[in-house]
Amino acid sequence: MEEDVRVAVFSMGGMKAPVPDGKVFRKFGYTHISLLPKVQSLELIAQFCPISLCNVVSKVISKCIANQLKQVLPSFISSTQSAFVDDRMITDNVLLAYKVHHVIKKKKVGQYGFFSLKLDMEKAYDRVEWGYLKNVMLTMGFPDKLVSLIMDFITTVSYSVLINGKRCGYFSPSRGLRQGDPLSPYLFILCTEGLIALINLAVARGEWNGIRIGRNGPMVSHLLFADDSIVCSSLD
């Protein structure tokens, strides 16, 4: 039964009617945005955290895609990304980050030095460009049908902001992933592979050195925890 439902849902076109009443598949993407306060004394809009309230049908479809996607992610996601990948623990990168900090702290004055930067991607989900995400998936070798399905799903979203519990019209975004969508974390870490590839290329060219953890330990140039990252290098 579960397989029948999955096949039936995924076979629908983006603008096809799933039932005789003529309601289109696109309406499953209607999403309400609820603003949750981050602090007690609110003064700025930035002090609210927007959460996407997806409907049940949308979440079922998203979860089905996510369950399929996460099975292959370990083959595509770099080992330096520890979030949302099966059989990886975020504590592994935490331990490596601690080791990097220890090496920098114990570094004696010499001909070269070390540095590390902790970077936080502000509004990371909201700033994902759909065209970039599509190109990443195609470059990685994802099947065209799967890429088309994912892109149809994330680009047919409409938002309505809830103010005092009431909807304030709908608008359609031109980029971004929904907070609270089961599929969004997996798509986001696919996007971070572009940054990882650029850093790895710089290391291969000798433009970025990284920091070696111990005499026979690994060379660490970057660590990622979803939208948080640490980059480090030695300086001549």
C-alpha cells in the first residue's frame, strides 16, 4: 500500500489534478509562516524566527523524497560535513575543532602561524538559489527525473504570513528552502558541497594549507555543521 501511494503521488504532474474536483497539485505547496520570538523583549523583526507550517500532504511527499535521498547522501557528501548524514556524528567534527583550537593555542612563535574562523551562514535556507541547487544535483549525477521532481516540489511553494493567527495573503518566493520541511536539510547540505569543493581545490593548488592535527594526524582545512562552519589554515 505504501509503495502504491508513493508511485501514485510521484506520477502526478505539477499542474495536474490529483482528484476529480480539479484541485491542482500546486496547492499542496501552500505554506503558512509563523513568527516565533527569539527573545523576550522584541524590538526588531530580525528577533523573530520564521517557521514554515507545511500541510500534511506536502510533508508526506517531502518525507518520501527525503527517505530516498538520504540513502545515497553518504556517497555524495564530503566527510567534513557531519550534519544530516547517516552514520556520521556531529561530535566527530566538534572533537576535530577542539583539536584545531588546541594546536593554535599551543603554537609557539616561529616563521609561520595559524588561524581559524567560525562562520555562520545567516538566513541560510532563505538564500538558497534554486538554479544553483539544480546544477549541483545534475553535476553530482542525480537522475534527471529525480532532479525535476525535487525542483517542481520546492518551486511551487506559496507563503502566507500569520499575524495574530490570521493569514495575510499569499506570495511566491524566487529562491529558498522551507524551514520545517523534512527535505530541506538534505538539499541544503548538497548546496554546501560547492563551498567544500572550492576549498579542496584551493588546498590542491597550494593556495590553502590547512592545519595538521598531530605529527601523523589529518590535515584540517574546514569543518561543517550544516550552516555553521570552521575554516582554518597555516600562514607563512
